[in-house]
Amino acid sequence: MNTLNWLKIVKDLKSISQAGKNYAENHFQRDRFIEIESIAAQILANKSNLEKEHIQHVFQEDTGYPTPKVDSRGVIFKDNKILLVREIADGGWTLPGGWCDNGLTPSENVIREIWEESGFKTKVIRLLAIYDRDKQGHSLPYPFNIYKLFFHCEIIGGKATCSDETSDVRFFSREDLPPLSTARTTVKQLNEFFDYYDNTDSFQCKFD
């Protein structure tokens, strides 16, 4: 079973179980869908370094009819360099950002994430890209679909400050990128944003 096949099976089983639990008419039906959820978690546990119990906990946090999750990230330039933060979780560098929270617009969410992870206050200039994570070559496959939104932001205050999730905050040139947290940000994405920065007049929002 290759990576794409087993991951698709996990996603399909997870979606079926989540929708089934949402629409179950009695506890017998719900128990069947919980069993499907357990099977999906076991497959993912066998193919990764994660514990089955942790996977099921993540599954169960996502309730209701299954829809893609949304991740928003900020693209900030200064003196031809791009802002990256170092993730404590894996030691890699990434564009600041994270899951979109209920009650916030995507642009409000990215402003909050940048402030929390880097210490900079920003404003959103424009939406640069909307990507399907599965098509971007990220490491660490997820058992659900994710849309990644990237916003060009401008610093209006604050100073570089680490957080509970980040251990360093720096600007990097295109030629001197650090080891990335490829589960969150890829070299291809950063190069696309440097291309945009070099020629903003020809900007077109990217969809993929």
C-alpha cells in the first residue's frame, strides 16, 4: 500500500465515521461509526510514529459534517528578506501562522498568529495564495484536508519576540534559507513569494 493509497483510505474512513456520527439516529449506529474511526486511527498509527490514542483524540476534536480545515500564514518582507519563526515542535523554520479560529476572519486570524509567534504587529496587504496542502509536497501527512491561505502582511509595530511555540524569529534571504518545518512551509512556496516580492506589478493570486 503506497503512501497516497493508505492516506486516502484513512481520510475516507475518517470522513465516513465523522459524518456517520453526526447523523447517527441511535447509539448502535454511532458505535459502528466509532469502530470505523478506530480502524482509521490504527492504520495511521501503523504508518506513522503517532500513538493510536492521540490520533483518535485528534479525530474526535473535529466534529460535525467533515469539511477542510483552514491554515493561515503571514508573508512579511524586510530589506529583501522574509520573516520566519523557528518551531519548538520540530526545530524547523516556517512562516508564522496556524489554524483559523472561529469568530475571526482569515485576515484577523493571521494578524493574531503573527503577533503571538513573532512579536510583530502587522496589517494585511493582500491574499497571495490559496493552496490545497495535499498538492504542495508537505511532509507529515494529515488525516483531513487542509486549505492553506497565505497573506502578504506589513509590520506596523512590535519587535521580534519568541513564544510558547517558537524559539527564534529572524529574516532570511532567498539564498540563505534555514532548514524548514516542511509540514508547515516549503521551499517552493517561499520561492514563489520571493518572486512575487521581486515583481509585485504582475501579481496574480495563486490557486492550487
